[in-house]
Amino acid sequence: MGQDDGLLRSDTAQAGLRPLLETYATRYRKDLLESVIPFWLKHAPDRQSGGYFTCLERDGTVYDTRKYVWLQGRMVWMFSKLYNELEQRPEWLDMAKLGVGFIRRYARDEKGRCYFSLAREGSPAFYQRKPYAAVFVMMGLLEYAKATGDDEIRSEAVALFWSIRDWIANPELMDRPVFPGSPAVSSLADVMVVASMAMELAAVSADPRYREIMRDCLAAAFRHYDAERRILMETVALDGSSLAATPEGRLFCPGSSLEVAWFLLRLLQRFPDEVRQRQVLEIIEGSLEFGWDRDYGGLYYFMDVECRPTLQLESSMKLWWPHTEALYAVLLAYSITGDEKWLTWLERLDSYAYQHFADPEYGEWFAYCDRQGNLTHSLKGNNYKGAFHVPRFLLLSVQLLERIKSGTAKQR
């Protein structure tokens, strides 16, 4: 990820950046290297037991010593990615190594499945019966193997990928039985994580199966496309029937739709299709327009597309990560089209995010605001927020803006 972000049109691939984009390039690099990454380097490492603390107060004080496995994997991925693609700083690789050792010792049960959380010293604390912890363990191990050339860890990541594929296809393998009253559905999250893993593997392996999986994911994602609203729905029936009688079938997550959309743009760099690319650009625009709070600004967390009640009580809140995904999505859309409307969205999203989430005093970003934009929690990390969405958005944006500046972005 990060090396092929954007097939530039000739009118955007000019030497130099326009002043507006120069401003963002400077802001994002400074935020990444002087605020966000230093915060995690200082406060997250557990030098005594290994791994990372992610439950951090505003100033970095640890308030929960448990280790959340998917965030361990995400942090390994992030610091390995920084080392691989930005600068080979020893402290970044050392940080990744701290998590790899902990994960390999403690993260998996006797069947190879990943726990959701561990006690500080590594004993199992909770098993979620979902594949997502394993997804980010796999991603972290693979990226670390790229940095170190460790073939054993690389093979471990590859084997875990194929296990995850089995677990998603057969949830009973994760002790999640399928009951008659539950229809066969496609989850947008499952499509995205499989696509993301396959993309990472295809970059380091000639195995043709990864390209086949990426093609399958591309088709699967478009099953979620609501052409009328120009958005991606969270859950759809595999047989194409309507799920509108249930809240799950009416659920729209703006952040998820936008994140998947920019993944789709990257997939389409490998499988060019002008019609689908136009549809993905429409998904980005539709998700922004449908998901934006016209009264108070910001993107809603969840929405019912028929304006009925959601089961998620936090639906109207404004969270950090949908805004990071939106920011990168509009930058990528601009790099492809050169259309000024994406810069309008960029300014709007950047203004909201830096006004409500960024913390200039202690570094990193806050995570949770109410609908009106008032901070509800002062924490910087918990069991769901770690060193991932914010630094990933910053890194990918810096890389993309550099390629726009130099005109060197190429299709692969």
C-alpha cells in the first residue's frame, strides 16, 4: 500500500503543487512526524512485557493494560510501513519488532485463531469469534517480513491469510454457528479485508490466486452498490433479495463506504475499467453528500437509509476514522480526475477534522464527538483506536501529494 496511489491525469501531473495542496502536504507531513508518530512511540511500547498499550488518556497515560490483538497487528503494520516506504529509521523497525515478538508468542489459540484481547503479559483475555484480529496480525507480519526479509514470518503471514479465507467462508470454524433464521449475506467489511490482504500479497508474490481473489472482491463490492443513493451498503443478501425489513439491511456507514471506495480505486489500477471507475467516484461523492451532517458538519457514524432508527446508539456521533478515510478518498479522486469539486470537499473535511479531532497540545487525535461536534471522550486510544487510521491517512496522503508534485505516479 502507498506506492501506487493514483493514476494521474496529465492536467494534475505537473511539476509543483498548487499552493492549497502544498499547504496540506506540509500539514500532513508535520502532523505525522511531529505529532502522531511521536505520541505512539513515547506512550505505547510495553518494554517489560512486549507489545503495545493502546488505551491511552489524552496525555498518553495508560488506563488499561490489556493488549488488543488487532491493534497490535495494526501498529506492527504501521511502523513497518513507515520503515519500508518513508524512511528506514531504526526506532520504527524496533517498534514493529516489539509487537511481532508479542504477537507470535501469545496472539493465537491452539487452532491458530487470534484472540481479541490479551492480559498485559500475554494470557488470553477475550475471544471475539470474528476474523478481524487475525486480518491485522497477518498484515502486520507480512509488512514486517518485507522490512526484514524474514521468510519464516512471511510464510506465517501467507498461511494465516488462507486460514482467514476459510474462517470468513465458514464462520462455524470460529465457533459462530449459522442458524436458519439468518440469511446468507455479504458483509462489506469482509470484502474489504480480503481485498486489502490480497493486494498486499500480490505485491510480493506472483501467485495468480491473489489476482483472482482481487477480481472476486471487486465484483463482490459492487453487490453492495446502491445506485440510487450512490453509496455502498454494509450488508446485502447473497441471493440479491431485499433486506430492507431489517436495520442491518438498511445500514449505511459513511466511513466504511469511503474507505472501501478508495480501495476499489486501487484495485481498478490493476484491473482498469472506466465504467467502474466512474461508479466508484460517484460512490465517494454520494457517500459524502448522503453522510454529511448539513446542520452541524462532519460525517455521521451510522445512518439508516430510510431515516428509521438504527440499532447503534452512537449513530449520530462524529468519529475520527470516517474523516481520515474521506480525506484520503477525495485526494485520490482529485489525483485521478483533476476535478475542483474534490478540493472543495478536501477543504471542508480537513477543516472539520483539524478543528475537532487534532490535539496540538499533547499530539495525536481525539476520537469521539457528539453530533454537535463537542468532544465526548478525551482519550487518544482504546480497544478500537490505535496507531492506524490517522497515521495511515497521513502517510498515504503525503506520498500521493509527493507524486502529484513530481508527476511520477504510474498505473500498475
